[in-house]
Amino acid sequence: MRIGIVNDAVFTGEALRRTIAGHSQHEVAWVARSGSEAVFQCAKDRPDAVLMDLAMPEMDGVEATRQIMAITPCAIVMVSANLGEESARIFEAMGAGALDALPLPVLNGANSGESTKAFVSRLDRISRLVSPVSPARSHAIAGRKGGKLVAIGASAGGPAALATILESLPKNFGAAVVVVQHVDHHFATGLATWLNQHSKLPVRLAHEGDRLHPGLVYVAAREEHLILTSPNRLGYTRIPVESSYRPSVDVFFKSVDHYWQGEAVGILLTGMGRDGADGMRLLRGSGYHTIAQDKATSAVYGMPKAAADLGAATEILALDKIGPRLANIFVST
């Protein structure tokens, strides 16, 4: 994977360059020292991915992300030494189309080797997302007796899209909502807290063994796949280990198709790649209602487009229409 590095700190940019250069599967396309230079470099030589600094003078990482995604879109990953402190700005960058946020690896000291290894491992997963694997084979099950569930998958641009949907759901919403958002697991707590501020429904991290209750929103929280382990209980698994993302939307959708016995709606929002499209096809094939976000309102029209191309979406809706549609289906009387 060819990677562009954007960082106004010369030492940090050079350290990231050395980290990538020392990993044979990836190469550095270029190094930019400002947001405006990054926009220019992407237009001149678009890489497979960009490691984007957040705080830079003149044009910060958020605005640079917005301009790159409008002109020469590619996978953009925000890299910061202070993910928790900068959560609001990182969510803004994701709303502009950034794919993920990673902690800056420890470049010196006793933990530098382990930190660098984890950082490179995450780049490997992003590489697999940029070059996705072939679709999986479908299967279907019968049975619709049980509760009500909304299963949502999202990636680049997802946090802002999720906030828009949750804001429109009423307090008496009659279904459990499970969210699988591509985000580094260190950032999951901040995502749930931020979404909770935009939702009339309580938003919490999903824990091993959680039972699904209507009117609650569960957010995938670990560097593993969130799944249904029974008709009404959540769990985590590391299988399949070769997935481009942990958590994977496809893995969760497939577990819903296998275990869920009630009514359900599967939703695929903005994101790069095709994660979730095959799982959504299974859901539709099993008779569940499925919704893909439309192109005009997607920050990155990758995942929902893949679902639409497969015929996996029962409906293709603008973002502001999805929440009201869900409310119409699942509001308690």
C-alpha cells in the first residue's frame, strides 16, 4: 500500500516514514508538512492511504480531509497522540470522510517496539480494506418470532451519519439498535459518549453477554467482531481473523441472519470498501428489510454502493430519511 504522511512536526513525520519504510508490504508515497500541501500532493499523486495529522497551522487535518475527499478521495486515517482529548475534532474529521483514527505510535522508549507493531498491524488491515476480498456465499434461515432489532454498519463519515439517525429516533423507539462502526477500539468509549449526546435513546458500549433491550443503542467496543451468540445475546469473537476490519459489519450481519428470530432492519451507511454488503444480501434474502444510504448524502459512497450493486438493499434512502423511516417501522404505541 502506498501511503502519504501529513505532519507539520518534522521529527514525527520522519519517524512515521521510517516506520512504514521498515515494513516491506507498504511504501511511503510522499511526506507533506501542512494540510494544503497534502491536498496538492493527493491531487498530483493519489496514494492508497493518507496518515493525517489533526492539529496543523493554516489548514488543519479536518479541512484537509474535507478537501481531499472532495477532489481526490482516498483512505484517510487520522493519527494523534491525544485521541481522547481531541475526540470532537476527530469525529468532525470522520464526518468529512476520514476512515479511522489511530494513536500515534510510541516512537522512543521501552514500549516503542510493541506500539509500532500494533500500528503497522492496523495499517495491514486498512490495506486489506483498500483491496477487499471476494464476496462470501449466501445462506438464509426462517423464523420471525421475537423482538425488534436495528443493525447498523458504518465506516468513513459514519459518526456524523449515526448522530443524524439517532437524533431523529423518539424516546419510545421499540427496537434495540446495534452499531458496528469502523473505529479503533481505543476510541470506542469516546464514540459512545459522543453519540449519547445526540440521542434520545441511551447509548452504551456493547459488552460480552449483553441482552438486547428495546430502546437501547449498543456500540461495538472491542478489537474483535461483535456478534449475536444466541437469539438475544451479544458477544465477541476474533474469527474470522483475516477480516479487513475488527469489528466487521459483515460478521455482525451474518450473525443476525443466523440467530435473530424477530423483526429486523439492516442499515449500511457511508464508508470506504464493501464491508457489510454481503451480510446485507443475506439479511434481505432471509426476508429482513434493508436500507442503504444514498450517494448524495454519503461522505464516501463505497459500502452502501456495494450493497446497492448486489441488490442487497430493499430501499436506498437519503440520510435524513432513514431515522424517520425507522421510527415509522418500530415506534412503540
